[in-house]
Amino acid sequence: MTSDKSWTTIRRRGSSNEFWNGLQHFLQMAKPFINDRGFIKCPCRHCLNNASHQLEDLESHIFRNGFMFRYNQWIHHGEPATANAGTTVAGPSGGIHERDEMFDVLDDIISEDADEDAVGGPSSNEQYDDLFAALRSELYPGVSSFSSLNFLVKLMHLKVLNKWTNKSFDELLKLLKLAFPKIDLVESHYEAKKLMTKMGLGYSSIHVCKNDCALFWKENSLKDTCPVCSESRWKLQSGKRSGKNVPHKVLRYFPVGPRLKRLFATSKTAKLMRWHSTGKSKDNDVMRHPVDGKSWKEFDKRHPQFAGDVRNVRLGLAADGFNPFGNMSLSYSMWPVVLTTYNLPPWICMKAEYLMLSLLIPGPQSPGKDMDVFLRPLIDESKELWVHGLDTRDAAYENGVFRMRAALLWTVNDFPARSSLSGWSGQGYRACPTCNEDTPSMRVIGKTAYFGHRRFLPTNHHWRSNLQFDGRTERKRPPHRFRTTDILEQLRRVKTGIPRKYPNYGGVKQKRGDDELNWRKKSIFYELPCWADIELKHNLDVMHIEKNVCDSLLGTLLADPHKSKDTNNARCDLAKLGIRQELHLFEDGVS
């Protein structure tokens, strides 16, 4: 008799009980045919019975790569060559973890790699073997519906949600081991993290110079001193390195490519990644998603090959500093750099589960104009994704493998963070990045004030001739739009300065030359091949603007003593400008 082989053609292996039960039956049937060295021929789509493995590896190979085609008589695994193919024997009912949800997770992760390898050739990657071992293992004798892997994933999820420390997690594992001696669980948080990393949830730790001069990465990875300032990579005690090498700073980098591929690994999100093409507004006057904006449309015109495949990914970058300790008396600024995927519809792309943390920049001080040093890994990967792309399995179509490319369209941040990312300083007499060198400003008591807003009004507007604003009529036209060639010419004149934390910096503010305008650096984003062509490179976060303007207006109208802008200094400024005499301060003779 021959066994039922219909399970061997099932593609969605992780979500199919039939596949799992058939595989278990196959392994039981093949067990007596293991050779004296403990090996047996592997019938997965890569090995094709040409390689031999142990029985445990056989299971992971078949689950990961699928069962080979046209192997209808299992002559190497228990069936005689003259077997009657029309008679079937049912496989064992049920399974160890018949309903375990981790099947779907592993199928999404592994089938993605298996399809890639099917295009490029056989793969010898065995990183999933430990995951299969945890998936096969019962959490506790007699508990057949809960695998060790499933329990560990849920436990790690609770740790994150409830902000458990690593030590408290280790103590919990010890308690579980003590209370349930036969439980199959890892010994520590370190072991759990190593296992989770194999599911694609890891990151790279990159050491940073204490003065933010350079990363100890790629060509500098083996150096013990900074290539710029010659400072030691390691913390020193009394001028000597301690027993264990401890770096001054560590940058955490979360690769973007694997997570973008994961968005196409399930049919649901793979279809949503096309929404920007099918769900855009049909009314030219309505903007409900960035795809309806001018910058997106201009980008498509300039890069038609990229726009030709709607599955290519459009990204936005946001960065800001925060205090991770929740103690405002402790000065510490850590900067997460987050990416959002604009292929998705507007009600999904801003949800927390679809935001991708790409960099975690350490403190205690904000990176400031040295931000480019920390952005280096992300920019290098972004260039690779733009130029070469990644072979990606599209789960929305059968056997759909395509070359996925990605482009960074813009940044979204508040005004101080914009200065760090763009290189144009948000302080001084030319702080406005739109007006550029033609920024109208003046010095008032204690600060710089920016005026000239009437120039944006129509030329015949009656407010232009009103003298109550600054005592003058406004005849200037709106500032002209600077072309890309104009900006690049300005950036060509910017001198390359040393990092601001460099010992020879001296802590003294360096003055810029008149030809440098308000540029502090040429942003690293200009290394991206498509960056110079983007019309809107940096967006200001509307939340900050609305809040600050609203607070100022309401505080002034309600005469709030803490938030009102109607101060003594403001009244003195009106007197110096010679306007609004009814608001000038006067002495009433009372001390």
C-alpha cells in the first residue's frame, strides 16, 4: 500500500494541519531506514534525495523548502518500488501542536527565504533548526496544544508590554523551572533573545566614538581608537582599560530590508502595499494621503521606472529626542529614528505596529549636527535598496517573486530636529528654510523676531499698505523658489567642520561665513541618488506648530500671565518701532 501524498503539494505549509500530519506520518515511516550513521536521504526541493541528514533536520528541511516534485514512490523512505499507487493509508490523526499559531509565523518567515533560494539555488542556511526544535517540543508533558516556542514568544511579549527588566525576566524563568520541573523552557533572557533573533527580530550593535566623530563599523570595526580624534573606543579606568571591554556609546541599528520583505510575506499586507495606487483620491482638490500631493507626483514623473512597479516602497523618516528614564531632573536625550511605509492606506500606515524603528541613537547629549554619523548605516542600506533592491516573495500572487526597491521620500520632524537632519540652522537672522537668504528678521529685546509675512498676500491686498504692522508698507513679492541647482551651489560653499564634541572644538560657537548662509553642513541625505530630485524634503510636524501657536494666541487673548505674549518687552518693542502708540508703556509716577 502507498500513503496519501496529497499533502506534499500544499504550498501554505505552516497553516495546514494536513501538511503537518502528513509530514509526521512520513517521518515515522522513514525512521526504520536511517543508516548506521544516523542519516537518511532528504527529499526536500533543494536536496532532491542527493544529500543525507539526520531525521530532525529532515523535518525542518521539508517544512522550510517543501517536498520535492515527482517523488511519487518513496523508495528511499519505506515504500517498495512495486507499490500500488492507488491504495492509500491515512496518516495519524492530530499532531503534537495541531493548532499552534506559530505555524503561521514560521511559514511566513521561512517560505519567504525558501522561495528566494529556489530562484538563486540551494541554500545551506540552518538557522531555523532551533526554532523547529522549540516548535516540536511540548511545553510540559501532556500539554499538546502549546509548544515551547509559542509560550516563549508570548512571555517575551508580556515583558515588552509591561516593561519588565531583564533581571525580573530571569527570576520569573527560575520560578517557573522550580514550580514545574519538567517544563521545557530556556534558562535566561539571553537565551530567549538569541532564539528570537532567528525569527528576524534582532538588531546590530555598533560602537560609536565618545565624541560622535565616527562609527566603529565596516572598515573601522576592528580599530581600538577613533580614526578622527584618536580617542579610545573603550571606557578607561585610571587611564587603563578595564578587564572587560566596555564601549563609550552603542548605536542600535535595525535593518530595514528584512522587515519590508516581511510586509509582502502575508497575502493581507501584500495587497495593502498596493493601496497607494488603487486607493488614491480621484478629486484633484482633495488630499487624503501623500500620494495625492504634488511632491509624490513629481517624484513619479522623474523616476518612471521606480513608479512603474506599485510594489516598490515609499518611506518617510521621523526623528526626535526623548528622555528614556522619565525623570526630567536627569538630563538625557536618546533619539529614535522611525520609518513609516506610505504604500499603506492612511488609517494603517501610522499605526504603531506598522512603524519601523531603524536606529536608536544613544545619549546623553543630542546628536545635533553630528546626526549624519549615526545615520550612516541607514543611508547605506537605503542606497542599496534604491539601486539594487531585494528579491522578495509577494504572497498576494502564487510564486510571485519580484525585485523590491525602496525610496526615502522625506522627513517629518519638529523645527529643531529639522535643523539636525537638513543642515540648515533654525536659529539666527536667516532661520527660515523657505525664504533662505532673503529671510526678513530683526533684533528685538532678548530675541530675534521674524516679520514680512505680508509679502505672501496678493499685491493689491489692503493690509500691504497698513502701517500698523511695522510702520512701513509692504512692497516685496513672495520669496522665489530655490531650484535644486541653487541649493547645491550653496552647499558647495559650506566648509566641513570638526564634530562639536571634538576635544579641539573648544566649546566655542563657530561662526559661519557670509557665503555659507545658515548652512551648517551638507546633509548625508544628498548621498541618496534620488534625494536632490525630491521637491519637499523636510516636513514640519503639524502637532507642534498647532500646539505652540494655539497656546500663544489663547494665552494672549485670555491674558494668561504664564503664556501671554503681551509682555513688557513686547510693549517696549512697539515703542521702538513707533507703532501702536495706544499700547506703549508710560510712567505713572508710582514706584
